[in-house]
Amino acid sequence: MLELPEVLARARELNEALAGKTVAEALPPSAPHKFCWFSLPPEEYAARLKGRGFDGAEGFGIFVEMNFGGERLCVNDGVTLRLLPPEEKRPAKYQLMLVFADGWALAFTVSMYGGIYLHGGNWDNEYYRASRERVSPLSEAFTPEYLASLARSAKPSTSLKALLATEQRIPGLGNGVLQDILLRAGLHPRRRADSLTGEELDRLRSSIRGTLNEMAEKGGRDTERRLCGRPGDYQTLMCKNTLAAGCPLCGHPVARETYLGGAVYVCPRCQPMK
């Protein structure tokens, strides 16, 4: 799933790969997906994008947005982008495909769910606005005081997972990246946010920024795919693929729990529940 590190990495890759390219065709879904959402009938994408040049991509929150001559094409959640050279066989199933004048193509596919949206700017979507307007965890405005204010503004019973990875309080930070952040901070996902000391809040902020920066710089997590189809270079510490290996920090068996609609991975030794 696209979270902030992958969003930033994909935007960087798109800027490198699509510079100078012009859209020749925008092909509608070859395989309809009931949990893929569009802002317009997919057939209209071709008319609005055909002949437009690529003017750059930007990543923010949970969105990767491409600018084609003023038309903004953006994706979120479970949309995978795959760049295909002219000689490579096109996938049989896709939810959108851009074919460029030089023969290259960009395929958009959805696994579980995701959105492929086209708009002309100032799109009135609550998740888009939140990603655009709320403080990014990698910005200078994400200070210790700001993180403390988020904790104070939440209900007293709010857990760390709920504070950090729900309601997009911190745009782009979701359950996937949360696991490594909390392990590195030595904090349990069920811990009440209002119980953290000043030192623990500082440690959490440092882990948020350090972990997300490292993930983004390495092209995203190894559980997600780059434009070329290769996994990201960040080796995820806590996920289903590493569960059997135990805690990467101390070797203790890792516990997997279902909490707030998703799995959490916890080392009881490194992340004690206080």
C-alpha cells in the first residue's frame, strides 16, 4: 500500500522516467475492478490527457500526483505503477494505461483497493485536502511541540496506533510504516498517547522522521514495488515476512495481534506495555 515513503519515491522515479514524454493514448480498464475508484468515467481520461506533455510529479501524504499540462492524475492506496519499455509485453489486466508517443507505457493496477483520479486542480476531496494541508512528518513544522499537541488533542484513551495511523492526522503515515517506527522508538502500539513522557515523545518524533526518511531514500519498503517492478531497498523490520525470524533488535519472538482493523507486530521485550 502507498504510504509516505513510497509516495515520495514513486514521484522521484516518475520525474526521472517521464521527463519529455507526451501522452499518445490513455486506455480505460482492461479488467474492471469494483474497488478501484475514478473521479470521472475512465473513458474520459483519454480525451483529457491525449497530446499532453508530462510536467512533473509530486508526492504528498497518501497521493502521487502527475501533472500533464494542467490535468492532474493522482493515485493512492493500493495502486501499483509499472513503467514498461516499448519492447516489453503489456499486462493483460490493468485499470488504466498511459501510452506515450515514444512507445513507453505506464500501467496502473489495483490489488485490493485504490483510486485513480483526474482533476484540473483544487480537487475537493477530504483525503486529498488532508494530504495537501496537514503538517508532513518530514517538514520543519513537525516539531516536538507539534507532536505533543496532536497527542493532547486526541481523546484521553487514544492509543499510539490510533494517534499515528488513523484519520490521517499525520499524512502518509499508515499501519505499514508504523511497525518499524514504534519498534525503533521502543513503544507499544496499544500504549495510551497521553501517557508518554517528554523524553518518549522526543524519541517517537525522532523515530518517525528517521524511519520515514530512510524508507523514502531507499526507494520505499521491500514489501512494495518500484516503477521498474523491483522491490524497494528498505528492509522492513516488522511485517508478516519477518515474523518467524523474531525481533531484529534482540531476537525475542515477535507477537502478531489484530488491532484497530489491521495487524500489529510487537516485540514484548523492546516494546513493553506500560
